[in-house]
Amino acid sequence: CDTYTSCYQHRLNSHQALVLRVEHAVRDRKGLLKSIMSIICHLQVVLGTHSSNSHSEGHKECSNLESNHDTSGLAISYPKVPGQRSCVTDGFKRSPCDASWIREELTSWMPRNVKAGKCSRCLWEAPKPTPAPTPDPTADPTPAPTPAPTTPAPTPAPTPAPTT
């Protein structure tokens, strides 16, 4: 159930972040479309291909076009996010490795001379491994410092000079 809950929450967070990014992109694109439509309109006025009778009237119409242009066709509807379901584990009381499960699920259709093969338990069914024993404690520290090594005393007489 913990895996399901964390997976659901992760996907929900990803979905919400995506919706936020798309909403910003839609808002930006609507603004760009309005600006482009206004620019095209102003160019038509300058080039004389606009339907208005005068430049000032045409530019006024173009200025109103930006604020009145319908961008509803760019709207995006988002599906409703499904709610998190409860985690029901009742169906997992028996394992395919249990003798009762094999008897009820397999033997009814298996030939009489065939036996179910060796079964490997699912990870969620396997018993948790026994933790390693803790190591023995370390030896107690030395109670007193180790004495420094002694240095031999120098020789009393000087060393004789080498002979040739």
C-alpha cells in the first residue's frame, strides 16, 4: 500500500506541474495570437488592403481587434484527476505458492499425472532477511600511554681514524 500511495502522489504532482505549464503556455499563445492579429491588421491598413475608409479608422479598428479577438478555440480542457483509491489487500491472503491455492486453482484443469512445479514466492511474500549480527565491541583502550622507546647511549671514546 505504501508503494501505491507514493506512486499515486508522485503521478499527481507530475500531473499538476504539467497542467500548470500548459496553462502558462496557453495564456502566452493567446496573447501572441492577439498580437499577431493586430499586427496583420495594422499592416493591411498601411498597405491599403484593409476594409476601412481611412487610416485612422483602420488603426482604431486594429487596436480594438487585439482586445476583442476570440481565443476560446485555444482553450484546453483537462480531465478530472481520479481520486486515490483505498488500498485493499484482501485478495492477497493466499499466494500461488500455497498448497490450497495450487489445489483450488491448478489441479482442476491439470492432468492427473502432472504436478505443479517448484514455486518461487513474490518479493512481498518473502520473509525479511535476518539482519547480520552486530560485531563484537572493540577492545578497551589502553589505560596508560605506551612508553617512548629508549635510545642507546653514545660510545664513550671517539672512533679511531681509518688506516690506509
